[in-house]
Amino acid sequence: MSINCSEENIKRLNEMAERMRLSALDMALASEKNGSHLGGSLSCIEIMAALYGEVLNINPRNPLNADRDRFIPSKNHCVLAHIPALAEAGFIPYEEILEFQKDGGRLTGYPERKEIGLEYSGGSLGMAISVGIGIGLSFKERKRDNKVYILMGDGELNEGSVWEGFMSAAHFKLDNITVIIDRNHLSYDGDTEDVMGIEDLGEKMRSFNWFVSKCDGHNISQLLKAFSESEPLKPHIIIADTIKGKGVSFIENKREWHHHTLTKEQYDTARNEILGKEG
């Protein structure tokens, strides 16, 4: 895969990520009393920026093109990162993101609308890996070059179905699949290592015969390098070390912000932090 790792492109993607963080705040504020999943969305902003700004073979002018890559958001509660990425990529107008969770709109909590780039509804954690494997197998059988990218949270690795999927992908030698783990170490129930430890995750995945990359999930340069790596006949997993709630001090590493409401005062404080302004 040819990925542009130039300084100019990295700068462009970092600027995109900053806009997406601000858009996530806009969506959270617009959702009002419904609340939203800010913590786990802010942790994967750079991952989404790298995917939608550089990696994915997609075209908003032809969203159902059979040659497109597939992005499967297993941790679909990252919608406050995913929808801004779709807006940045041109699938929806920015104004529509403010209709998030509004009656009659297209952007519900867990939407599936392929015509605007939403390939998978999600909601039930641990299921998307099987969906991705099915798509990857179909591409292989039809000798297609499409790629499948699956974003997973580290908390959902407690699900047994995930590990069956990991075994299956390696068994079928699905080197057209890349899984990205948003390794923010914090689930709704607490620290992942206290709830059900998964380390050493890299060694576990190597033992399952996956090709493993590790990177700082908030570093665009490292992410692009990780996406450019591969090994023939092996599925690829990127373990991206992240911070839940990244970019907003009162949200970072706070379990209660897994799903929460955002006040106007908090919104203003968070926005100023992201923009580097004094309070």
C-alpha cells in the first residue's frame, strides 16, 4: 500500500484531527440530555483521521462502489469521531452532524447507512470481527483487492467471540484484514487490566499468527507507518496506545465520561483547551 508519510500530509491530517475534535464537542453539545460517548471517541480521533484522510480507498461521490474498502467500527460508540471523519471526507455536510440523535435524522446512535459511508451498525460488542471476516473471505474468494479495516476497543477483547474471530482470520490467511485496537486502557467498568487483563496483547496476537504493529495512537506519523506495514498471508493488528478523552483535561482517563452529557460551560472550556487558548 502506498501511503503518503510526508511532513506536509502529516500536518494536514493533524489539522483534520483538530477539527474533528471540535466537531465531536459540537455533536456532544447538540445531543443535549441524550448524552454521548465522548471519552472513547476522543481517544480514536487520530486513528479516524489517518483512515479517512489517507488510508481508506473510498469515494463519497460513489459510496457504493464495489471496489471500495470497508471500515467496520466494532466500537461503534466512537460515533463522535466517526461522523466528523465522514464529514471531513465529504460524505455528509458539516451541518448534518448537529442533527445527531435528532428525531427523523439519518445520524442515530448506531446508524448503518451505506449511502453515506456507514457500513455497520454495531452496538453489540464482539460481533464486528465476525462481520469483517465474512467480508474479507468474500473478497478473497472473488479475488478482489478490497481491504477491511475494523476498529475495536480494548474493553471488548473480554468477549470470547473476538478470540474465535482472531483464530479464524489467521486460519484463513486473511491478509486483507487490518484490526486497530484503540488501547486506551479504560472501559466503562474501569481499568482493563483490573477488569480482565489482556497483556501482553502483542505476544498473544503473535501466538495467534497475526502480524502485529504497535504505535502511539495519537501520533499521525506513527499511525501511517503502522498502516503501511503488512506480512503476506497474515491478518494485521495495530495496537494503538491512546488516552480516553484525549485533548480535554477534565475528560481524560475519567471513567464517567464513557457516556455523559456536556454542558455549555464544559463545552467552552474543552474547546479552548483543544485550540490552546487560555480559559
